Amino acid sequence: MTIKTPYVHRFMAMTVPCEVTLIASNAAQLALDIEANTRRLEEKFNFYSDTSMLTKLINQRSCKRVVIDAETRDILLKVREYSALTQGIFDITVGTVKALLQNGTSTREQVYQAAAPYMGLAVWDIEDNTLVVNYPITRLDLGGVIKEVAVDQALAIAEQTSRGVLVNFGGDIRASGCKVDGSDFVVGVVNPHEQTQALFALPLCNQALTTSAHYARRQQFSDEESSHILASQDTHKQVISVTVVADSALQAGIMSTALTINPRLVVPEEIGFALVDAQLNVHQNTDFLL
């Protein structure tokens, strides 16, 4: 059957608008399957929900060893692998900082001094099907990765029966195949100063793209406001937006977040990135911009 127009499905999940573009004969059902799976992941890994698996099983654990399901184990193993490539800059134990912030009276310095001994790759590990967390105070927050996992899983659901797929969950994007006319999908990246406009665009061919930006949301400490991308020092004055192209949305998302914290981080050579500074200068490691 010849498909003349793509099927587009939109919904809200994980606090962002989600859009799936499908070129497939069974596109409507695929779209519903993707939405259902995205909501399942949101419910399972919600740091702020008292009933999520992440909260009840992991962050409210009664001992240092927790048996986890295969999906959670596989996600955490990938997160650990990619976090190590960032030299630990990307850190899911930032949930420890968020937990301490709930009292609302701590300065940035106080929060990080209290949390630092209980954060980082050294305080948690995976042994077979068991998560090991060394300290009771440590909290894991997968908010920085689960949207990207949802993008990757959405593409896996769709690509087996689709000629072309474009998944866009709040700017976390993955493409497979091509558009109806056979050309690549082209993605625009937001201008941080004029967010209704694109600063640049690039084609995606069986690739993922994520953008991490300091301007998007804010985090309040008792003494100051900072980027929602939490780090012991606020770095938003150096680089305000980072776009990364990689093989998976999970890898791209971890790398783009880490680069907003340390723009000088050395990343694997197969990963493309573009850093945008406050003057809207674009610094890139490859000629992938249109």
C-alpha cells in the first residue's frame, strides 16, 4: 500500500508535548502503543511520585541491596556506562540534592556540602539483578534520562513496521528511515533568545538528537536561583544550550547535559555536538549544521 501522507500523533507526557510522526499502514495503533508505553515509563520512574517504582522500591529502600527488574537493570547499566564517559559529570544521584532541597532553607553551598559524600558513581552499582546503593541518604533521580529512554523505546516499537519514524518528546528526538518523499527528516533547534525561532537545523538519518538548555527551567535555593541542570557551580553564563547527535536518545541526552556543565568535556569522536553561548555563537565539533 502506498502511503501518501504521514500520520502524526500528539500527546502530553513527562511534562512536555510529545509528537510521533509515522509512515506506516498501522500507524494509528503504533501511535497508541507508543503513548501507552510512554505513560507507563512516566509512572514507573517518577521521582516526585509517592507511588512510583523508583520511589517505593529504590528511594525508600530499607537496605543497601535492592532486586530490580530487567528493564530497570538495563537502563541503569546504560546510564552508568554513559555517565562514566562524562567522567561522572552526569550523575543520577543528584536526587540526593533534590531531597535535601525539600526543606527549602538551604543555600547552594550547604546543600552540596551535605550531599557530596553520598553522590557519584562510587556510591552505587549493579550486580546481576541487584542495585547496590551504599548510603541510605542517596537518592536516584532518572528525570534526566527517562524521557530519552521513552524516545528510544518509541522508535523500537515503531520501526519494525514503519518506513519512516520521527519521535519528538519535548526536543528529545530520534529518527528512523525517511519522509514520504524519500528525503531525510530535518530538525530545527530553538534559538535560546527567541524560542519561537530556530537557530539552526540539521538532517537526521537513523540518529538521535537532544538539546539541553539552562534557560528552560529554574531551580530555587534559599540564597539564589540556578539552572534546573543542577551542578555545584552554576555554569549557564558560559554555555546556554547544547545539542548532541548520537546513536540513541539516551546517549545524546546524557552527553548534552554533561556538556552544559563542562563545555570542555572530551566526548567520543562519533558524537556530534553544537554549543551555543550567550551571544548565540555556535561552537561545533563537526560540520553537521545546515
